[in-house]
Amino acid sequence: MSNAWNQTHRMKRLVEGPMTTPEYNEWYIRSVR
């Protein structure tokens, strides 16, 4: 993968934050059910 793509992906992860982590997704799914 290109370095530019990695930088963009990293910044996107920084902006989205922990809300995109699998742990958060699991907790969210459990809380919704």
C-alpha cells in the first residue's frame, strides 16, 4: 500500500477514534439488543 494511503487511513482512524474499534462495536451491539 502507498504511504499516502496509510497516512490518510491513520488520520481517518484518529478522527473516528475508539468508536470504530471491535470492542466498542461489541458493546454497542449488546447495548442495543
